[in-house]
Amino acid sequence: MAEVLNGVYSDRLHKVTIVDCRYPYEFEGGHIRGAVNMYTRGAVNSLLETQTTAGKRHVLIFQCEFSSERGPRMYRHLRSQDRALNQDHYPKLNFPEVYLLHGGYKAFYESHGDLCDPDSYTPMLHLDHCADLRHFRVKSKTWTAGSEKVSSRRHRSRIFPSGLDF
């Protein structure tokens, strides 16, 4: 990810969008430089309304605090919606390259805090944000307090590796 942010792959990638699926108070407390905060399905759906350039690589990289719940869920949601939009043109997708940042924001911040804005980390369970957490859980409807069965598809997400070979 640091290499992507530092332009190492700019000759091969037309555009990279880092989709931060954490709640706004987490995002405001520190995020990867250039990331966009999308913590609801509606916000993620708006990505599908953006124009992609044929033949140009627009890569999406999803992440949340640990990339274990919210990020993967939004990743799967986008892929499902993209597949539905293009059902008559299979295997075409608007976003054929979608990744999940291994370890999430927490791991990235620990090794590359200088690439975060601001250079800080606010955990989801921060005591100063209990009311915010309750509010955004309800608003996002992406967290179900353990009542949702964990999908066996989790292992199918493409993990964004440390070293890339674009």
C-alpha cells in the first residue's frame, strides 16, 4: 500500500481509490492519505455510478480497522452489485480489480503512520466515542451484534499484499 501511495505503480494504474469503511469518528481520527470514507452500502453503491475508463485500471482497495468485518462486507456488497449491474455482459465488471488491505488501518498505521492524515489512530471502541459508535452502527446497518452468520466466502477476498506485482 505504501508503494501505491508513493507512486511506484503509477505507470500501471490509472486510478486507485482507497475505500475506508470505518465510522466517521474513526476516519477523522486518522486515515490513509487520499482515502474516502464510505461506511454505508449506499455510499459504496455510489462508486458504481462513477465512470470508469475502458482499458484503464481503476483499482479499489477496501479497508476498515482490522479488515475483518466492515471492509470485507462492503467489498462483497460492491462485487455483488457490480455483478448484478453487468449480468447481461458477464464476465464484465465496472471494477474487476478490488482488494482488501491486509490487517486494516491499524496495521497500516503502525508501520506507515507518516502516510496517514492526521498521523493518528482512533479505534472503533474508543471510550470517548461510545455514543458515536451506537449511532453509526444503527445508521450503517453493517454491524449486527453477532446475529448474522459469518459467511464462508470471507476467504475469497483478494488480500492486498505487502509487495505487489502489478
